[in-house]
Amino acid sequence: MMKTFNPFRILFVVAFGLCTWSYAQTNIIITPVDALASDAFPGFGATNLINSTGLNGELGPPPTAVHSNAEGQPIYWLGNPPSVEGTTIEFDLGGVFDVERTHIWNFNEFGFTGDGIALFAVEGAGTNGVFNSIVPVTSVPPATGQSNYTAHSIDFNPVATNLTQIRFVVQSNHDGVTSNGGFVGLSEVRFEGVQVGGPVDPPTSPEFAFTNLFSPSAVVTSTNALSGSFVGTNMIDSSGLSGDIPDEVHGTTGPGTMWLTDQGPVAGTTIDFDLGGDFDLDGIRIWNYNEVATGFTNTALGARSVDVEVAGRDGVFNPVTTNMIIPRADGTGLYAGDEFDEVAADDVRQVRLIINDNHEDATTNNSFVGLSEIKFAGDQSFVATNIVTPVGVIVSSEAPTFLGSNTINGSGLSSGTLIPTPPEATHGNSGPGAMWLSDVSTNITTQFIQFDLGENHNITDFFVYNYNEVSGATQQFTGFGINQAVVEAAPAAVDGGATNFSAVGTVNFPQGTGATNQLGVYVRFPMTNVQHIRLNPLSTYANTNQVGLAEMRFVGRPSPAVTVPTLGEWGMIILAALLMGFGIRKIRREQALPAHR
């Protein structure tokens, strides 16, 4: 039987062949998508090994590109002393590869080529993340220190198959240092092989759940900003953001849009955010440090692991989550950030981030750490719209110019509303004429401060600015502030008679911060039908023989008036009751008659 030509069969065979030939079977140069070193000198992070900074020419294969020898430029990776031996660099290949060799440009900074890697081991991991030996020990010659330095290639024999990650484990440098005391570095690294699988975890566009995002009203960082253009307020003022919620993205320009610490220890750096009110939090949205400029990428300085604590109106911080991992910023001008629902909590006024490390894994050495922007998701749980300012104050004693009246007259307060939505009034740290301080006494428990609200009120909260005086650069007197006090209260005196105080309970006030812009703190303390409130201090924050307070307000409403009827009014009430009773009895009698007829 004669066979006929079938073009569709040919097309099927070709199509099938193309489908089974998913990836090119010729060698390619593999540029890792990420690099992380166990240690890095500030500005000389491991990403410099994969971003072509300092390279000029073709990567091949084989590579003909040459590397610069520029001095002091952030175009190299350099481990920070004291350790050389045991330093590691991990490369994420961004897919699954059979790797035949690596191309290494050793540390080529002019005059410092001795810091380059000498002996090292190579390990690889597949999709299970378990590293195994590829080359137990190998070496790379020192760089030439010239501006046209070419790569040194090392073959893997046999070929390392199905790898997603590669790790270098350093044993020594060319200065002969194997342990403490020296630097170790590289200029650039590439790999060569065949791709056999796609990305292990393909990146997807983030889908953000939070639409009720808001910015904190204030931020306090524990470390200084790198300069005036990298201040903490850049994290909360939407600088660098564009787009609409929830699709806001952050750019790559650092100065004026991001926060960055000064050089120093990263671990233990804290950032306190004041939300400007009480909120039930659903979560947090963080844009990590995303600075990219000509010649360098600083995204490795972004915070990596953080612990989160929250505080309510009492100012006492409690942990919410630990070791929360913030992904590294993507270094693009459309960086979308990440959301975290681990931070959900109710009645939160302040949030504290405690940074454990950055993406250079700089936990103890001098380095930098930063963030681009932060927003919280949630709804306000408490709004103090009824601030009560006392009409009078009585104190047991007062030092000259440190009068009790200073606590109710707004002295020391900045302009702004006392309601906790920005802008909120803050208190300064200059004491004379702006705060109350008792006269010198050997026992503060003999002191008191008593407020007159003018009429009976139902109170829900104290609104406290504790004693906040700072004098000069070193003399801080916030320890004079009330720590714990017994609260006594009394209603309005009847017919001008004596005011009878009754003990209500004890209260604790947070210590003053000493800042020039101290925020007020809401302390929950419900009381009913009180006009006079007296604080009897039990302790201060420094066990001093003086006690003080900066400013005091209350939150509540006037109590409903209770009117006592006159004798004539009582007569009318009794007569009305009798008539109503007679009428009800008559109706019931008439309704009952038909049943007996």
C-alpha cells in the first residue's frame, strides 16, 4: 500500500519535540538572582558579586569581561573582620541547573589583593535545600590589581546536577589569614551550565488584603540617622511612595525617602511608632530598604528579622511576634512591599520593632540597617473626644516656679489638639514655669495633687504628661515623675459642705521620655460622679524626695444632673400616683363584670 504524505503528522512531531526540549541544552552563563554572605563590610555586600558593578565586557561563555581595580568603591564583596575562616557566601541561582564550572574575579582593589580568597570549598543544594560537597577544597589565584583583570575558571568534575543554590566556604585569604584578624573578599562570581528546570518558587504579584491602611503620627528610633536626609520620619510620611492604596509602590531614591541608621551594631536597634490613637490592628505593611543608585545597590541593608511589641494607653510594651522575616526589597522603582498579619492586636497605641539583623546578616559588626516606609492596617478603637480640663488644682507643696497650676494651664504644651488624631499636642522638657514639682521632702508619700473638674463627671481615662524635665546635656530629672499613686475621688459638695474623699484604687503612670516633644499617655481609670480627684504618690521613678507632673487632663462627660423634688412637687407626684391607681382599678373592675353576668 502506498504511503501518502501527511503534513499534519510532521507538524505534530516537531511540536512534540519542541515541547520536550524545554530549556536550551547549550551552556549559558548563570547570573545568580541573590547572594548572601555570613559577613560583610558596610557598603561591600554580597550583591556586589552578582550585579556587574566594576565589570566591563562580555560574560560569554567563556567570559571576556574585565574587572576594575578602583580603590574604596563599593564594587566588591568584603567580609568584615574578625573572621576569615568559615565565612560563607550563598548564591541563589533562580532556577534548577546542571552546573559545570564557576568563573571568579578575585578581590581586585588596588593595593589590597591579598584580601582575596585563597582556599575554599564549594557546596550545592537542590530543591530540598540540603547542601552537599561539590569540591572539597580548591583555590583561586590572587587578582592582578590591574584595571583589566579577567576571571579565573574552576571546573566541577563531575558536573553538579539539579542545583538551585551554591555555597562558597572560605578557608583562607592570600595574606595567609585563616582565622581572626583579617579581611576576605571577591569582586564578581558567575556560574556556567545548563538550565534543567524553572524557578523553584516563581515570583508572583502580591495580592494585598489590607485597604484600611494609615500612617503613624510619630516615630522614635533608638539610633541616629545616617544624615539629615535619612531620618525616621521618612518611614511615615509617604515620601517615595506613589499610587493608590493598596497598590502603593516605593522608588529607589534613598535620601529624603528612607530611614537608615548610622554605622554601628544592627542587632537590638529599635523603632517606636506612635499611632496617634488607640487602634485594633489587623496587620502591618512594610516597604524594606530599597536604595539603588549608580554603581551600587543597598537593598541588603534592609531589616531581615524583627521582633514586634505593642503597648496600649498604659505605655507598657508586650511581645506580639518574634523573628518576623521581612523579605529583601526588589530594588525596582515599583517595589510593592509586604504585608504581615502577625502584628494583629487590639487597643494598640504604640508599636515597637526590634531589629535582629539585616540582609547582609550583620548581627554584631558595625553596619547599617534601614527601612523605606511602614503603614498599619486597622480601625480606631478609642477616640477621646471629651477632654476635661480641670478648673482648679491644690497641691501639698510646690517648688518656686514649679507650681501646681502649671499642670492645667497648658504651659509647656505645643499648639495642637489634645484629641489623639494628628497633630497632637506635645510637652517640652523645660521644667521651670511648665511643670509641678513638690518642695524638697524626705517622704513623697506626704505629698499630693488634687484636681477640681468644676462639676460632677463620669471619667473613663487619665490623660497624663508625666514629669519630663531635662536640664543641659546630661541632667535628666524624669525620675521625679509619679510611678504609682493612690487615687481618691469625691463628688461635688452638697450645700457647700465638706468634700468627702474615698479611695478608688491605685494607678501607674509611664515615665517621662525627656524628649522635647513628649506625647501624652491615656491611662484607663473609670470613675463615676466625681468632681474632685486626688493623687497620693506612693513612688517615683528614681525614689527621689521630690515628686512632679508636667500636665494633666481627664477624659469623660459631665454626670447627668439629679434633681431632688421639693415638698410641693412630692405632693403632686403622690396625688398623680393615687389617681393612676384609682383609674387602673376601675378599668380592671369593668373588664371583670361581663364574666359574672
